[in-house]
Amino acid sequence: MVNLVIVSHSAALGEGVCTLSQQMLQGKTNCRIAVAAGLDDPDFPIGTDPVKVMDAITSVADAEHILVLMDMGSALLSAETALELLDPEVAAKVTLCAAPLVEGALAAASIAATGASIDRVKAEAENALQAKRVQLGVEDSAPLPPPVTLAQAPGESAMTASWVVTNPHGLHVRPAAHLVAALSGFNAALSLEKEGKCISPITLNQIALLQVRCGDTLRLIAQGQDAAAAIEAFLALAHNQFGEGEATNSTANELPAKITGAVHWLAQENTPFLPDSLARSTAKFPALEQAINHTLDDLLALAHLAEHDGLADISAIFSGQHTLLDDPDLLTETRAHMQQHQHSAALAWFQVLSGVAESYRELGDAYLQARYIDIEDILHRTLCHLLGIPLAIPAYPAGSVLCAENLWPSLAMQLPANEVRAICLRAGSPQSHSAIIAHQRGIVMLTGLGSSLDNWQEGEPITVFSSGKIARPGEEN
């Protein structure tokens, strides 16, 4: 049994990572998670305390092993100091892990819940950035270690089962975690295949590397004593949309056939920043780090809001944004950009994240391509925190039709559904997270309307049909 300890400078971040990681445990109790995060000082709450780390480790010391994940800097020093303070018998159980905090904790929790060894849990955590690097086309300065389990080609005695994935968002982290939990523990050699590529289906990172989307065909290959039972478990889970069958459509609000309301254009403060204005910023790198921490807190709050509203799929969207932002490579690249080009922290951050957004725009897969708006949403939110611009939610009269060039997913979640009943965008994609969130909340959203919005005046009445049609009064027929 392996328990986990999360060490972070931020209490909110530490608790948020713990909450996300506990979702990977699938209700299992054979892995416990403790948090040592922040300082008990209201004036200076950011930091780590070795005594807190020691107490957290002691609280989960009933396991054979304890894996400690840390965010950066003094978190590592505090963890090392805690080892010196601990009883030697407890300290001998502790392994400090160099994995990225959020991705590593999610990967470690999912595999620890299966009863895996400490070496396997540590390796899974340390490989946690592999899937993101492959998806974003990032080359490593040093090669990553090979996966813990390499899937083998099936022999003559292998059993197989195929399934076409119907999950709207493919096998993202929650359904992938369900699959890991369902297939772990069988006395069988298992491989999961998509388009000729085979991976181990009992490691979250390798499943992520397959980039399984809605409509993809998966084939499970099983050999050994429990092969039949593993196939049966796979098909049972697949029939339930890999754990999302009950939730996928049950919580979505029904879209009205048409909405008639007054046109209101999105306020100027919710439009993108321009490089020229960012170049004049005097914000330094530490201020950017603080702005990112504020944004991470925002994303956790949005995930909790969606969860509270019964929108588990939407909660997963903001959890995914949190994981994407909490990537130390982004800060490393930003610092290098500042030094090389003598740019401000604001402009360097803009250039780095704009490059990530552009890499999504260039993808051939329409679903993945639409993810660029998530990057731009994160960029906008961080820059607002960095430059001291309030993130206000605009208010509109009940039944309004909101018009804009595009819309952030975070704003689609926060707009009051009784005020904004329909959204019309010049750009955007029906596969964007903004559109998915709006539809789940019962708001009609039309995207890609282009110049047809050019003559719409503030306050004029308009009718928007969920079928995609728009009409002025008297034109409904």
C-alpha cells in the first residue's frame, strides 16, 4: 500500500490537488492522501513548513510506503527537513518524488489505488508529463524513461474485444481512471490498441498517450488465467461509457427551440489583450508566478461550481485547464523568453501561451483544434491578475442574446443562465468547451456566424433558434 503526501506553497492549491487526486481513487480506501500546504500566517500565507510536512507524513504512516510530491523550491527543502525530524522507522517509508505536482499526483493516485508497488507509483508520477508533451509536440531535452509496462503483440491464445468510444470528450482523465481501476488486479497480460498502437491499459499516462477521441475504436487484448474476466470487465465498463454513462446527459438542461431577446454585445474588458499594451507593462517574474497561482485557484473554484451544479463533465474541463496551467515548463519557457528578448513578464507570457494556442489551431482533429480557446481563456485570466484588472462578470437584462467575437469557457460557466438565454459568436466552434458548457447549462449558442452579426444593434430584438437559424422580428417564417 502506498499513501501520498502533497506539499505546496499554497493551501488552496494543495487542497485542490488533493481533491482532484481523490477522484482518481474511485472510492477505494487502500490509498490515503495528506496535505501540507501554506503557512498559518494571514499576512504571509504562501510557503511551506517542515513541521506541517512531518505531521502530514505521520498521519498516513500506516502504509508500507509514502510518496511525497512537492511543487517547487522550499517545498523540497521542507520535505527533506521533515525526514530529519521524523522517527527513523517512519522516515524509511518515505520516498520524495520529482514529478510535477498536479499531473504527478493524479497519475500516482490512480495507480496507487490498484495496489501497485512504490516503484510503479513513483515511475507513473514521474512520467506524468509524457502525454502532454506528445500532444503538444514538445521535444524533451533528455529522453523520458520508458513506460513501466510495455504492451506486447497478442499470441495465438489471446482473447480480444473491440469497442467504438461514444464519450463526447473521449477518454479524458476521469473515464481513463475508471478503466485503470477496472482492469487492474487481473492475472492476465493486457494491451489496449488503437490504430495499431498498443499500450498498457493499467497506467493512466499510457492511456493518455493514445489520445482516444469520440468515435475511435479500441481493442483490448488479454492473455492469461483471467483473460475472460478482464474482457468482461472491459465491455461492462465500455457499455457504461467508461463510467460516464449515467452522468453524460442526465444533468444537461434541455435547450429551448427558440429564444427571442434583446441583443447585447460583450463588454470590452472581456476581449483579448494586445501585445503593444503588454510591452509597456513593468510586471516582474514573481508577479507572474503569483498571477498564475490566483488563476489556478480560479480554475479550482470553477470546477467546484460545476460539480455543485451537477455538471461533472464541465467540472472535468476546468480540472483539465488547471492541469495544463500547472506546468513548470511554461514558466521556464517564459523566463527564457524574457531573458532572450528583454520582454516584460506580461508580454513573454502572452507570447508563450499564444504559441501553445496556435499549436492547437494547427491540429487536424477538429475537437482538439477547438481547445485553443481554453489556452486563450487561461492567458486572459492570468494577465488580468498580473495587471490588476478585475475579472467582473457582466450583467444583462433577463432573456438577453449575448453577441461577441468569441467566448471564454470560464465566462460561459459564469454567465447567469436566466439573464443570457442565447449566445451568438462571429467565430468559435460548436466543439469548443465554451459551446459544450453553454449547451449543458441550457443556453443556446451559435458559432461561426461571421459578418451576419455586423449590423446587429445594441438592444434590438432578435430570435435565435437552437437549430442554428437567426431572425429579426417578422422574419421567423
